[in-house]
Amino acid sequence: MALSDEIDDIFRREVKNLPAYVKAQGAAGSGIAPPVDEMNALLMGLAVAAQRSFHLLARRIEELESA
């Protein structure tokens, strides 16, 4: 699987399944934001997804260097 597909899967799993993501998408452009707690959960999901993506990238780089 390509690195970009794996990273997309990580973000899909960590962020796009959160209730805050669905609400934020539904409220886009309306000027209405989801509650702060939900936005914090969304931000945490983004942080976790970014961290896992960096770990995946580092693992791929290590594999290339050792090959």
C-alpha cells in the first residue's frame, strides 16, 4: 500500500469518525461552530493522526535505509 493511502487511512480512522468532524462538516460556512469539547476532541484526533503518520513515515525511512 502506498504511504499516502496508509496516511489517509490513519486520518480517516482517527478524525473522520469523530462526531465533531461530522458536525463541523455540516456547519461549514454557516458561522456556527460545534461545542468546545467536541472541537477539543477533533483537535486531539488530528494530533493523534499526525503522530501516527509521522511514526509511519519514520518506519518507512528506516526500512529504506536498512535495505
